[in-house]
Amino acid sequence: MSAPIGNPHRYDDMIGLSHPVSRVHPPMARSKRAAQFAAFDALTGFGAAIREAGRETEEKAELSEDMIAMIEARLAVIVRHIKEQPEIAVTWFLPDERKAGGRYVTTDGKAKALDETKRALLLTDGTRIPIDDIRFIAGDLFPEFA
């Protein structure tokens, strides 16, 4: 006969027994054991949302008048040498597609054209860099310590 529900000693006969181990089936890895409950995750997509919220972005920096003048002067030099497709490195602000802000990236390539109507610098690989997002331009055309 079974022990009454309120009896705290009803499992005393099993407490000292060892855990059963199958002789036929190897033990399941902990990662696989945990994965079998993934379908019951009540917060599906929550982990991705947390990672996205934690991903940091930068704000676009305001350039000084001197920096703007330097960028415009370097763009003018590039336009004068555009037929040579000069090799340049452009540091520019790339807006984030999902949230406010973005990040600064440096793109290396050969200058192809300056689209003045759309205010963009075009590279031979098809990259279009908005002029208003440029922070710095480097290349063989520009002496760094002038």
C-alpha cells in the first residue's frame, strides 16, 4: 500500500539507489538534451532582439569648417584626375539599416566619377559614397604632411 500524500518519507526506499544507465543506448549529450525543449521556448526570438538592442552604433560626427574645406579640396583633386581612376581610401559614415546611428567604415578603391546631382562619389567597384557622409579621403594624390 502506498504512503499517504502528506508523508515526507514515502521515497526513502529510492533515495540510496544509483541512477540507472542503459547498456544499449549511449548517454545523450547535454546540448542535445537541452535542444529537445527548444520548441517550447515561450520567448522565441527574444534572444535575437536582446542581441540587436545591445549592438552599439555611433552617431555621425559634425565636421569642422576646416575638415569640410579639406574634403572639398580633395574631391576637386580627384575630379581633375578622374580619367586616371586614382586609388583612394575614403572614411565615411555608413548608416545602420535597423536602428539610429551607424558606423564609420574605410573603403579602398579607384575613383570612377563624382555625381554632383546626387552628391555622391562613385568607385569602379560600384560603391556609391554620399559626399555628406565622407569624413576623410586619403590616397597617393594627397601629401599627408602638407
